[in-house]
Amino acid sequence: MVPFVRQFSVKRIRGSESERVLDAVATEEPLEIRVRYWFKDTAMTQSVAVTMRTPGNDRELTVGFLLAEGIIRSRDDLAELYPLGGEPSNEVLAELEKHVDFEAWRMARTTFVSSSCGICGKRSREALASEVPAWETDAFQVDRSLIERLPALLGREQAGFAQTGGLHAAAVVDAEGRIEAVFEDIGRHNALDKLTGWCLLKGQVPLRDRVLFLSSRSSFELIQKAAMAGAPILATVGGPSSLAIEAAQEHGITLIGFVREKRFNIYSGDWRVRV
């Protein structure tokens, strides 16, 4: 039993028969993300988000969230990460380096945010576009066969989903089709934040020559997170929203949907997939 799974007694109905069994269920708990930053030589602390997540890899989730929000851009922006209240903890404090201008980010926000809200509180879509770094990813291409193999590759790594059927997964795949890391969470946004946070901590951001593959559909918020991490290709099992397609086109991301067996749709940047 993986640590982010709990068991509950349920009554299982199958046709005219029923039985009492233990069922594996994905755990869901809140995580508060707090930031310690410097303003005019004074250390200050502020709560920036509360997200409902599956416990585990909270450090990576925190880092991925800060990256997606544009609070940090590299490992050099982050001084330390602390769980608050001991282990296990539902609070994480991220200490920023002195050069990080957190006040500028705070002033651009109008509301308290959660990791799944994406552009909640943003002043405009144009403001969001201005935050995405100008990563250079134009040279990266992959073969069609790599995209076709993604569902089978990811399926072998989804331990939590195999037990619960209730967890999303996000994977980073290299140009040869090797999965480098997989993270699961009850929230698809959190799964991607855990993955990009892991990549940043490993010094792999921007992801110039990597594919992101998600077990979910694609939405504007996921495109935002992929763009902030410098990922040139985002592929998903489900389909995209209209705003996801427009954002992918705007940021030069190859967006692929309905990746199942040997078929998929390319919604933007089809030149990156050699067919």
C-alpha cells in the first residue's frame, strides 16, 4: 500500500450480490504554502496558497507551484524549504533568496490563490503572457512512435492509480522515450507542479528537450505551468480546452491530445512531431 492511499470499508454491489470489502482510496488533505522573503532588508512571511493535494512530495509541489506562478525561475532563487509543525506536515515554508522580488509578484495579485486556479487574480491574460520566460526550444523534435508509446510507459508507473483509480499522473520523458520521473496526485495541477518542482530542484529547467505527458485533459493552467518550465511538448490522454490550444499556440508549445494506443491529435506545433 503506497503512503498516499487510505482504506475504507465499503459495500460493493455486483448485480444482485453485495459484499463488505476494504477499498483503497486516494488521500486528500490541504497543504498551505508560505513564503519567507526580503523587503528592504526585512525578512517577511506570507501565506500564498492553500491547495487540496495528495500528501507526498510536498517539497516538489511547493517548488513547482512557485515556478508556475513566476515567483522563482531557477534553483538559485530558492534558499531553503521547511515543513512546518513537524512531519508529517500540511504546511511548507519556502525561503527565497534576497534577490527575488516577491513584492512585485504580490502586487500583481489581487486575491489569495490556489494551485488549481491558474489565472485567478491575474490582472489580464496579457500580464500572464509577459511572465513566461523566452525559453529557446525550437530545435526539439520527436518521432511519432515516441508519442504512441507514452500511455503504456506511464501506465507501468502509476502505482497509486492502480490501487485507487483516483489519481492523476504527470511524467517527464526524454528524447529517447525514457521516463525520468512520474508523480501522482488527486489534482492534475498538483501532479504537474510536483513534476516541474522535481525538475527545477534537479537543475533541469528549462525542459528544452523533454516531453511532458499527463493522464488528464489539458487546460489553460497546465499550459501555463508547462510554459513556465520551458517544456516544448505537452501531451495528454484527454482532450484540450479551447483556451489551452490558444495558449499553446501563443507560447510555441506543441500540444497533443487523446494519446491512446496508436492515435493522437496535434493541436499546435505539429512540426515538432516527425510522422
